[in-house]
Amino acid sequence: MKVGIVGGAGRVGSTVCYTLVLMRQADEVYLLDRDSRRAEGEAMDVMHTLSAVGSDAEVRGGSEYGELEGSDLVIVTAGAPRKPGMSRLELRGINREIVGEIAAKVAEHAPESMLFIVTNPVDVLTYHAWRASGFPRERVFGLGTYLDTVRLRSILRKELGVGYGEEAYIFGEHGDSMFPVFRLSREYPEGRLMQVYEEVRTSAMKVISSKGGTWFAPALAIAKVVEALAKGGRCTLSTYLEEHGLYLGYLAEVSMRGVRRAEFELTEEERRMLQRSAEVVGRAIEG
């Protein structure tokens, strides 16, 4: 698989590259960034690990969109990051312009690729990337609530001993209106489950306040999505929902044929919370 990473010289983009090489999920990676020198350096640093993992992957960096030609997947991590105290939705103005321009260029240089949006606010920007690219909606998707789901399962294991394979998800907006969906094989105190969810909801800002940003967990989550694309699987991604006319975090069937909403039965309360998320994202798209 040939993967392009736009914003590849940043902390998330470069860590994604490193993780993909470690997991042997890409044959070729191109780190595209305005800072060509930094992108070349990040690519060289990752390239120096190849013998240790037994990989023959080609890793390059630069600032030329033409190098994306032939990409199977383009991951967009470029954009302004959150600062302490800032919500993801506060980034929509500046990042909408950045991601829209990138999506149009990807469509020009890699018209057969899939477009994977990571930049926040991811649900809003996935919608704008879809419109700017002109791609079929199943070939544009966002990281959505998959990272939140990974965090949820990690904390559930640590706090309650819940198995990693249990059905525990975060749906909706990758933001303040997200909500948990539990389909666990045994009962746990609801209060404890909701305490874990609240920790997940606020965890990114705690990390940002402590170290200035998050990149290890996002990079691993992104790499696992790439693995699912190659092998087939299910992830809670920012997926187009027909009844809402926008992208939201929902369980999706994932493959190189596209990302499509999976069949999954929500309770009445969960449907209400999904509608609330849709209204939040809808207002942000229009704003």
C-alpha cells in the first residue's frame, strides 16, 4: 500500500509514519509538508529503522503534491492543533480552509486514493474534504471516535478489568457531544462505566495540558485503521450517515473498497444522543 501523509513533518504525521513502518502496514510512505527539509529529515529517521524491523518499505519526504500520484490512501494530519482550554470546534475556521485546499490537491494528484481526515474538528472537516475533493463519500472518512473508543477500552481494562475484545464504543461527534455505547457480556456498575466515559471525554485535554499535544495514541489508532483497510474490519470512524447528511463517529465496515456504515442497533436513548451530535456538527458545518 502506498500512503501519503499531508502534514507529515508534524508530531502526529511523523509518528504515524513510524508506526506504519513498525506494523509493516505500508510499502511506501511519502511525508508531505510545507517544511520540506523537516519532512525529509523525518523520513530519513524512519528509514534508518527498516533493517531492525525487516522492512523494505520506501520512506520519503518533501513538499510536492505530485509525489502523491499512485497513492492508495492519503492521510491528512495538517492543521492548527488545540491549545489548553480550547475545544476542537474552535479550530474549524482556520482548519477548514487548510483541509479544503489539501483535499482539492489530493483529488488532482491522487484521484483514485482514499482520503483519511485526522485534523480537528474531524467530523466537520471530513464533510468539507468530501465536498472539496468531489470523491464518492465512501472514499472520504475521518478518524472520528475510533481514538476515543481505543481510549475507552484501555481505561475500562485498567479500571474494571474489562476484556479488550468486549463491545465498548464511543459514537457521535469527536468532541463534547460524544457518547458511550456498551454491549458488554456481563454487568458492571453503571456509575463506574460513566466515570470511565467521563475520563475518556476529558482525557485528550489532560494530555495536551501536560505535554502540549497527543500523538502516540492517535498514531496507533490511525495505523490500526490502515490495517483494517488492508485486511477488512470494523472501526468507529467518521462515516457518512445518510439520514443526517453529514459525517459522524459510527461503527463502519472498513476495506479498500470504501468505508460504509455498519448495521448496528442503537437504543432509543442512543439515537437521541446521536441526533444531538448531528445537530452540533451540522451547526459547525454551516457556521
